[in-house]
Amino acid sequence: MSLRADIEVRRDEFALGAELTVAPGRVLAVLGPNGAGKSTLLSALSGLLTPDRGRIELGGHVWLDTERRVRVPTHRRGVGLLAQNALLFPYLTALENVAFGPRASGLGKAEARRTAAHWLSEVDAAELADRKPGQLSGGQAQRVALARALAADPKLLLLDEPLAALDIDAAPAMRGLLHRVLRRQQRPTVLVTHDVLDAVVLADELVVLLDGRIVEAGPTRQVLSRPREAFTARIAGLNLLPGVAADGGLELVGGTTASVAMEPGSGAAGGAEGQDGAAVALHGRVAEPLEAGEPAAAVFAPSAVAVHRDRPHGSPRNTIPVRLTGLEPRGDVVRVRGAVRDCPLAADVTPAAVADLSLVPGDEVWFVVKAAEVAIHPVSGGSSGA
Ligand SMILES: Nc1ncnc2c1ncn2[C@@H]1O[C@H](COP(=O)(O)OP(=O)(O)OP(=O)(O)O)[C@@H](O)[C@H]1O
């Protein structure tokens, strides 16, 4: 059941106009700066806000049609929401919190509890069943909140900055969990986030919202690799080497022989390097174990990359052969752009380093990055094929 929405919301100074479609089982990420209209869009989808004009339909069920004066209220839309904060009922246990939705939809007590136990175990929180929210960490509470959203069997799942309130240790685990859970479901999902990594890891499609308008739309990686707007280029600044996990490594999509090798769970050295320079060994931190053939990506910041003319030998660092494509000043640094196979990469280095190395486009150089700076993530199937 696809979500189709075409809405307009007008407020004093602000107007939102957005048209989007999300197919069953697909995740659409909505990225945009503060005030772009992301929350307004989610409120319109959930029914908390009535657009001035538009139509929202989920699998043939019309939720909103302003022309025909149709407006289905929030509680009858079947929308599951996971917000920044878990917002659990404080006096109920985790199990009772999760059982609340099934119970409200008419299930008997025993069956609602069975459903709740199932969803708690799906989010790796079975052992938290008897705890009250006050006895849960932020990450645990957010897992319970996800179970609660899913236990109600919503027709549409809305994720509103679901990782924003989590600390630096809890966020990657929750991101990994969301990735796993979202892959398994058949309903459309809309994810609002500030973090481009969330879009990369979780979303098949991406729209960028600026001043209430969708300025970019398409498969996640395609939008990020060919940004048309300065905002997208800025947020898409991360290096991202996409591929599929294979033989404890990662084969680059579009590359013929290049592969990125990794050590699941360790980040230790040990990947293969090609004899003829054709293969690239790249190690990183693995957020969760990857199976062979699973789409994955190595992600690292341009600021983590050093540029060398000659390959540093005996170094525990990752060395990537890169052909330079361009140089552009960016404040105090120079962004050095290049590509390995067809994958664009960027390094931010000082103007002095550019001068020392006499870098010019067309040069063959080495991009060098520590394993600790590289994160290897599973990515959504849809975005890897872009
Ligand atoms: N109740 C309201 N009345 C009038 N204007 C509002 C109201 N709520 C939000 N706005 C305005 O609508 C615009 C979009 O706000 P919205 O909260 O949707 O943005 P956002 O992209 O979610 O931002 P953020 O990332 O900061 O949460 C903003 O200019 C905001 O000031």
C-alpha cells in the first residue's frame, strides 16, 4: 500500500508545498535545515494538522481530500510515530506500554501481551519487559518506543528524528536496529532527520526540503552524489564508498575489481590488497555484522583524509588510489576531489599541503585514512543500486 501525498500548507510567513510517493516497504528520508517544514509535513501526514489544500492517500484509502472535504482524523489513520523522545507512559512497564496499542485496537489482554512480547523481542528488548521507563536508558527507551509503534501494526510509519536525542554510543546501535527492522516490513516509512548518515543507512529515497519546497528528490545515493543545491552538497560532504559485502570485504558498486575489505567487529587490519593495485583494502568500524552480498558502504569525512604522492608503506592506515578531479577552496582548507573507480571522494587539506604536493587535476595520488575514522554500515538495498 503506497503513500501518496500532495499538500499545501499556508501560514503567516511560511508556505509548504510538497508532493511525494512512498512505495510499500520503502523508506523516504526528508532532510532539510531548521524551519524548512519537515515537522509541518509530518503533522499533515499524521493528521495533526489539516493542509489548506491537498490529498493524502494510503493504498486506496483517502485520508485527506480538501476538494471533497474528506479528512480522516489521526486516530483513524493507523499511523505509527517514533519521535525524538520515547514518550512512554511512565507508570506502565515496557511490556504494558507496548501492549497499549494492540489493547486499544480491541485485542484481549493475553493476546495484546503476547503481541507486545513479540515486538519487544524484535527490537532486542525482551529482557526489559518488566521495567518502568524510569529504569531505562535513552537507547533502551527508544527501542521500547519502536516496539510500541510497530505493535499497533500501523499502515504508515513516521520517524521524527528518532536518533537525535541519543548519545554517541546509543545512536549507532539504534540506527542498526532500525535498519534491520525497516528492511523487514511492508509498510511505507517517512523519516525526518538532520543527519545524512541516517538517510544513507536507512532510506531508499531522499527528498530535500528547503523553505517549504522539495528541491531534490530521488534515490538516496543519487541525490547525495549529484547534489544540485548548496544545502545538499554541504550535508552530502561525507565520503561514501558503496558496495556489497563479500568474503569479509566490500565490492564497490560499478567498480570491476576494486574491493573494500573489513574485519567485522574489530576494525583491525587484515584485508586483502590487490597485487596489481587493482584492489583496495579499506578497514573500518563495523556497526553491526554484515552478511556476504548485503549492500554496505564505507563512510568517512573529508577532514579525516590525508593526501600523499607516494603510498605510505608499513602504515596501518587505509590507502586508496585516487585520480584527482578538482581542487576548490573552502574556508581554511582546500577540498581535494578525486575518484576511485567511479566513486567520488574528497579530502580537506591545508593550502600549504596542496602547494607542497603540487597537486593538479589528473594526478594519481593516495588518499590515506585511519580505520578508526571509517564507519562501515549496511545500507538500504534501494540506495545502493543508484
Ligand atoms: N503554529 C505555527 N504557526 C505559524 N508558523 C509556524 C507554526 N509552526 C511552525 N511554523 C513555521 O513554519 C515553518 C516550518 O516549521 P517546521 O517546524 O515544519 O520546520 P522543520 O523543518 O521541522 O524545522 P526544525 O528542523 O527546526 O524542526 C517555520 O518557519 C516555522 O516558524
